[in-house]
Amino acid sequence: MTSGSSGEPVRVVNVDCYLADRSDNYADERKTIEGLGGELVLQVARTEEEIIQTCAGARIILSEGLFSPINRRVIENLDDCWALGRYGIGVDNIDVEAATDHGIIVFNVADYCVNEVADHAATLVLASARRVVSSARYVRSGGWSDPPLDPPLRRLNRLTLGLVGFGNIGRRMVPRLRGFGMRIIATDPFVDPEIASDLDVELTSLEQVMAESDIVSIHTFLNAGTRHLIGAPEIGLMKPSAFLVNTSRGAVVDEEALITVLEERRIAGAALDVTVEEPLAPDSPLRSLDNVIVTPHHAAASVEALADVHRGVIEAVSCLMQGYWPAFPFNPKVQPRLELKPYADR
């Protein structure tokens, strides 16, 4: 399994490597792959053509970039590829359907950074509810008494938190914010209502979450079904005093619609760790609106999380090279190009 049909070493390509000029950051990957008779290649490819050329002959392709286009056209040219893996949870830059059609496994590191993102989202919820950033700006500008608080502050145990998505991260929001006495509701069509009930969370419709929540926090994958899931109609259901928090993917929200309602003060504000375009354009209204908090897509960041994502990728690649399924296949019903034993049999 550690060589292709030609007997050549298994070629593993990190196609859009963030730190290709600092290869020591991938020393553990290289040690594991070479120890199994393979070869690790670090590249910085960003366009379709660059990716196709870079990945010629690759058996396992790894992606770090959020926007690198591993689309159907690219995948149709990956004749030797067994698997596509993400350094992260979201796989929205990979056309999973196309990969499945071509017998290519897509895997992620599903247990990476879930605590960090839940921590960050909870921080943004509290910062919004208590108006921490706007109050700090007011003091920095020379103010002190009577900071502008519109809408007025509310007691946290009188607020409803609505979660859009109730997976690993959404569920971790519950113990983080339950202690403040918030009522918590959620929407997720793929979650068993008993799971929510066991956490004393009401599982309901997206419309009810948007209409009843004082703070809406988004925790869902980006795919064709969730792109602009939160559009103008959904935002229009929100209370004028409500806040929107997004730590998932920028395109889950119709950003233009959100900017419009923020400019017109039809909702109280937003706290975003993700935007449609990243880095955020210098002239984006989100940079200047005083009812917006923007952080630079670092909800996942911690020393421990970085170690975890590398560990997860190494484990997945090691499994594949030894003839086993990876721990977190994103398309588990794919008919793979190579015969693999169950992950549990490792």
C-alpha cells in the first residue's frame, strides 16, 4: 500500500501549503510519510491549473487554503488520487460530490478546534450582549459616563440564544452559556431531537430561531444547501434588538443583506470571525460600522489546536498508506479507488 501500481513511493502533496518556506513545521508529517516509504511534497498552488500540474501523480492531496479551488474540473484531472484531505473541519473548497463520483475519499479533522471555536463564539455572544467593544471604544475616544447603548443592556438570564447548527461546536455552546441563565434553542435538520432534549435545548425551525433569539450564533458547514442560508428573509425575522454571531463560514450569510440591515439599524449588531472575502477588503463597511465586531478568522487558533490538526492529518495519511480508512471520511459512502479496511480494525 505504500507504493502505487508502478512501484513508486506514494506521493503526498500539500498543495496550498501556508508555510512551505518553513518546512520544519511539517517535520512530523515528513517523518511519518517517509517512514512508510512515501514522499511529502510541499507546494503553494492556488489556481486550478497550478493545482492540476502540482498534483500530477499524487495519491493523497492535502489542502490548507480555505479558497483553493479543488473543484470538479480539477478533480477530473486527478487520475492517480486516492484521497483529498483538509487541514481543518470545513471542506467547502473541495467539490465533495465530484470527488465521490471519481472514487476519491474526502477527509477532514473533525475533532480539531471545536473547543476553541466554541470559546470564541461564546466570547462574541457575551461581548455583543454586554456591548464590550463599543464601550471600550467610547472610553478610548475620551468618554466615560453614559456610553451610547442602543438598544439598552439586558440581563443575560432574560435572553434567548439561538444556535443555527447543533453539531460538535454548537453543542459545546450549551455548557459555556447555560451558566448565565440563557434560554437556548437550536435548529439543525440532521440532529436527533433527543440529543437536544438531553441538553435541555429546544430543537425547532430556522424561522423560530431567527425570530425568537436575542443572539443568533451560526455553527454550520458551508455547502450548496447552506450558502446564504441566512439571507435577507431570515435576517428580516430578527428582533431589532438582536445580534448575529458567525464563526462558521462567511458565505453562510448573505453579507450584502447583513450590511444593509446593519447600516439601517434594523438589528442591533453583528460579531463575525468569518467573512465572504478574506482578508476582508479594506473598504468593506464591516470594518467601519460601529455596531459590528470583526475578528480575523482566528476562532480556531491555539497552540493546542494547531498541534491537533497536524496530528489528525498525520493519522489520516498514515491510515491510508497502511490500507485503512481515515478516522473522519466526509463522504463515507464513496466507492474508493483502493481497497481499505475499516478504521476500527487498525
